[in-house]
Amino acid sequence: MCCVQVLTTFTTTGCEFVDPEVLKLVAKLLSCDYDALNNVLKTRTMTAGRETYTVPMSKEQAEGARDALAMLLYSRLFDWLVAALNDNIAAGKKKNSADPKKIAVESCIGVLDIYGFESFQVFALSLSLSLSLSLSLSLSVFFSLFLRNSFF
């Protein structure tokens, strides 16, 4: 979604996007109507009494709406991934319920979501690898302590 860049031009229908083709691709990937997505990201609806108004957003407001949508999509995808993993692990435990402690240790998946990396000006591969390595080491120590104290 960060590829959807907003122009500073301001019209009666809201600001414009640098490349509408990118927004069309996003709409296609989300299986939603392009015009509806375009409208939601450029305008807001206000109700005063019995009257409803559609008000164009400023560039900053449109960027905020775009970023909020991206965060919502990421959050829902992450929640879905965790639920799917938990369902698959639970299904495996039911199938092989001979020794629950052994199965619990063998079917453990850790998912770590780290906020903030996308805001770096420069995010080099070497930084990514060093962060991944340090996080992996930290998680392995954490899980070994957790499993030792929980199951043995």
C-alpha cells in the first residue's frame, strides 16, 4: 500500500494519486471495486443533523487513510496466519494424542511480529540478517526456558 502515492493537487473530489494504475492493482488484489477504494481513500463522509456531506481529504489525511488501511490489512493477515497455525497444530495434537507433552514440544511454532522496521530510511539486507539472527537466538533461549519450566 505504500506504493500508492498521493499528489498534493487538491480538487473538489479530493487529492489525486500519482499512479492510479497502482491503486487499480491494489483494488484487484483485494477483490474490491476500484471506484469505491479510490473514494474511501480520498474523501470522508460527515453527517450533520439529517444532512450527509462528502468532504475531500487533504494530502496528509489521504496518506493517513492509506496507512490505516495498510495496517488493518496487515493486522488481519497476521491474525489469520496465527489462527491457521494454531488450528493446524491443534489438529495434529488430536491425531497423535499418545503423549501430549511430547507432541506439544514437537509442534511448537513461534511467530514474532516486530513493529517499526518499515519506517527506517535505509533497511539493508545486512541489518535484516543481523536482526533476524539476534531475534532467533533470543527466541531459542526463551523457548528453551519456557519449555523446561512448563513441561519438565
